[in-house]
Amino acid sequence: MTKLFIDKSTTGVVDNDRFLRVQMRKQKIGAVIRYFILLFCGLVMLYPLFWMFSASFKPNHEIFSSLSLWPNEFSLDGFINGWNTGTEYTFGRFFLNTFYYVVPKVILTVISSVIVAYGFARFDIPFKKFWFVTLVATILLPTSVLLIPQYLMFREMGMLDSYMPLYLPMAFATQGFFVFMLIQFLRGLPTDMEEAAMIDGCNSFQLLWYIVVPMLKPAIISVALFQFMWSVNDFLGPLIYISSVEKYPIALALKLSIDVTEGTQWNEILAMASIAIVPSIVVFLIAQNYFVEGITSGGVKG
Amino acid sequence: MSKVVLENLTKVYSNGFKAVHGINLEIEDGEFLVVIGPSGCAKSTTLRMLAGLESISGGTITIGDRTVNNLPPKDRGIAMVFQNYALYPHMSVRENLGFGLKLAKVSKEDIEKQVNEAAELLELTPLLDRLPRQLSGGQAQRVAVGRAIVKRPQVFLFDEPLSNLDAKLRASMRVRISDLHNTLKKTNRSATSVYVTHDQTEAMTMGDRICVMKDGHIMQVDTPANLYKYPQNLFVAGFIGAPEMNMVEADLSRNDQDEYHLSLNEQGLTLPAEKAQKVASKFASDVVFGIRPEFIKLADDSSPQGEVVKGIVIRMENMGAEFYVHFSVDGEKKEMCARIPSDIVEAQLWNSKGKEQLFHFEMSNAHIFDKQTEENISL
């Protein structure tokens, strides 16, 4: 709040003080209303998550019969049985499976997207505008459109029932959204540092490695984080390419317990779902600061 | 040897805009050349072409005895200091200084030695482990200069290095850079420098020579003193000097006795013999008459006839030791300005605002420009 300095001899001190008090009160009331609305919206959005978490501690019959978030009969059966799954593998196996393709996917995405974005943002390539429009067009293309031709392609290559179809395309910067995001971020960075480095003796790759990548760090972390969360949650990809149970990732494993048992054990599913979101939440919390910087400063002069 | 020669240097942008119109410039070994001009005069473009950051559309650039037209920046033997410092934000001052050497695969001990040497020279030693964001503007600029020195280049390029600093710091950095240039020269290190600026104080105080540019052309290259005393054209005359040179349109005429008269509307001025001689060969009747404010005095009995003009005082600005007295000459729209010592103003001009006053124009220091060609015909 800005302080008002009013000449005491003409207006009187009392008026000034009262004015300030009224202003303060108005601001306090405003803040209370604001926080109340925010808190309410936040709770509404978090409720399903709380519900899932609490339901995983309830016995199966209680889940749909009570609204209370606090279990009447506290039970860990959901976690124990869920972890053991109905198959010969424990849920830990499915966890590992997920990371087997998510980690290479994230790494390949970051490397390829950064290189392509650097090219777009800093080099004069023939027909650059055309390529850029093409890139943006691929963002608008629904992924399901590509599923059948891609499936046929990977079948010809003999890569079905392996993780290759899930991460190999990422090595070619196929996710236009990330490339686009990095290009916008790069455009906002001043080129002086790169020019200085060129004079200092950097070639294009040294420039990328020593100067551009460190400056791009917030955007790179955002890309990695988005890709990580989307990949862990991806259901369609594994569903199409992975057929043997021993290679199932979490997303498919959760589905597994829905159709193999006759009466669905919801507490097991919810318990495993609760565990399944832990990596995403942990990764997000670790990278939170960079993440926010990365998505907000893209396009703004750095 | 690190002489720099620009020959017929041209820059045409892809949209057809011609930024640099075939300029020729020689910069001697160890010289400090300041390039000055209004914004958009292509002074930075020229510097960037010299650095290799901008492609060349025509002409040649020679540094030392090599033509560097097609060499990448790193092979040109140059170092550049940027306007906004361009320090690598994720590296400490030490790493910033040593980065160029590291890329050149210099041994760690040598890097350490040279970095420390430069740091000492610029009083950066206590700051070596800081990051650029922990530095003040002046410190950051010193690091930027240090980064250039460490490389031991043949030529230093400065692109408006002081324009982001406040006035006081700018003054001290100005002296520092000049001193540094002299130190390097004394220690026999190559110190040819090209310094781009739009600040004429920097140009006048730092440059061995000044190159004045306008719209991609070089208007004049000369020492600061000559540029001030003998401007070759209207642009240089108006650009150099503060307050600006007074310039009014006038008619020049010659009589039977070979005397030259300038008429500012009703009033006449006579050119002294030595000026008249010079004007004779390039005579033009439509001219611009120019005189610097310090060569206008209050007229007294000793003022020669033909150098006295009547004016009306419009306003007086107190500068401390002197006053800027603004006056209008009858019939002229443009105000003129005279620099008159405070004691004279206090004795003779007090309360003279709005009143008529006789001014003495020292015609031997006046300049006559051809209105058409804008050239100085009185040199």
C-alpha cells in the first residue's frame, strides 16, 4: 500500500489517520474473501484425490456406502492385495516397467527437442517458415490419427510388444509442442551471450552445450516434467504396443485388476492408483520452481 | 601489427535496405578510434561486420595482414565488449574470464595466471567467485572488459559499453578504459581499439581519432580537436559540440573590392580576409552560416564593424561559470545561443530579457556551408 503524505496543517491529522484505517480494513476484508474463495476452489479440486486416498484404506463394501473421508473400518488389505496383484508379478514389477520406457522417453525428448528448437530459433535454414508451420500443424493433429499407420510401421520393424515404439519416435523431436515451447523460450533470450561466446571461440555445438542449454534450463525442466507426467499416465500407447503381462506398465496393470477379478476390488485399484501418482507428485515438487519459471517466462524477454 | 583496414565495405540487408554504403577507413596499430553517429547510422552494424557477427555484402576487411572477410569471429583475433555486458549468467566471474582460453585449450595453470592478471588490472580479484547477477553494473562492465583483455586480441571492439551505466560511473569507466588502453600500449600489447558510441563526451575524451557516421556514410574522420574546429560539413558541425553550433541560413555576396558579405535578413556581416580567400574558390550564394556559442560575445566599442549583430535576448540559462544567452536575430526564426562568462552577464546583461542587445560575432572562427552540398566552404 502506498503511504499518503498529507500536509497536517491543512487537512488535520485525524482525517488522515481515519482514512488510512478505513483503507486497511477494506484491504483486510478483501484478502479474507479472496483467500476463502481460493481455499474453497482448491478443496473442491482436491476432493477426488482425498477420496481416492481415503477409499484405499476402506474395506470394499464401505467405499460406495459412505460419503465420509474417514474410514469406519481401517484396513490395509487394499494395499497388500493390490501390491500382490492377481498375476504372478507384484505391482513393483509394473512400476519398474513404467520407468523402463518413461526414462528413455524423457531423455530422448529433451535432447532431440532442444537441438531442433535451437536450429529453428538461431539458424537460417531454407524454407524455415514452411517447416515451422508444419511443426505447428503436427501439434494440432490428434495422436489417434497416427495410431494405425504407426502400428503397421512398427509391426514391419518387428518392434511390437517392446518399449521401442513408445520412446523411439521421441529421438526425432516428434512432439511438436515441446519444440514449439523451447523455440518460444529461446526467442525470448537475448543473443548477446551467444555472440560473445562465438567471439570467445565456440562452434555451434559448444554454443549449444555451454551457453544455450544452461540458459534454457527452466524450459528444459518443464519439458522433462510434462513428458514424465504424460508418459506415466499414458494408457493408449502401452495398450496398443504391449501385449505380454510381464511388460505391462502401471496404467495397464491397474486395468488388469478390473477385468481379471469377477467383483472388482475397488480398494485395491484405488490403493495402487494412490501409489502410482506418488512419482509424479514427488518429481513435480522437486522441480516446481523451475517448472513455473519455464512455462511463464517463455516468450518474455529474459 | 594490428592495423585495421576497411575497404569499400558495404552492407545490404535481405529486404534490400542498404545500411552501409561502401565505407573506407584505416585504423592504425594501437590507435583508439571512436565511431560516433546518431542511432540508425549503421555504426554498430559496421562494428559487427568487423567482428564477424554480421555478414559482409561487399568490400574487404583486413586485420593485421590478413583479409578476414570469410573468417568466423573466433579466428579474427578480436575481442568485443557488449552494451549489456553479455556475461554468461551461469558462470562465475572467474569462469567468464577464462572461458575463451578454455575453449582455446590453454592449460589450466596458464588460464589461472592470465585470469588473475586481468582481475588485478581491473580490480576484480575479490569478485572472482561471484555470479554475474551478484555484480553491480559497473563491476559487470569491468568483467566484460576483463574478458576481452584475457584473450589478448589484436583488436578490441567496444559496442556502446557505457550506455547502461549511470552518469557518474560512466565518467569513471571512461577514464578507466582510456588508462587501460595506454597501459596495454606501454606493455607492448596490441591495443588497437574501435569504440562505438552515441555519446560525444566519450568520443571527444577517449578517441585518438573520431569517425563520424550518418546513414551508412562516413562524414569525417579526424582528431577530436580538428573535428571541433574544422568540421567538413553541416552534419559534423551540428553533431559535435554542446551546446550546438548556431546555424542560420544566409545569403553570401561578393562586391567589387572582393569583400564577402553575409546577410542575415536586414543585417550584414563581413568575412575577414583569410576566410574570404578560402570561400572564393567554392563560392555559393545560398549558404548556411555557422558559429559556435563561445565565439559570440557582447559587442563593445572595440568590436569591428561588420561583425556586430543586433538581437533580442529571449532567455538566459545559468551554468555557474557562464550563462547560455539565447537571443533571436531580427527576422530569423531560429534562436541563437552565446556562452558568456557570468561576471559579464551580471555586469551588463542583468534584467535585459526581452531587450535589444548588440552581439559581436567573431567571424574568423565562423564557418560557411554551401546549402546545396552541405560542405564547409570556409576551410
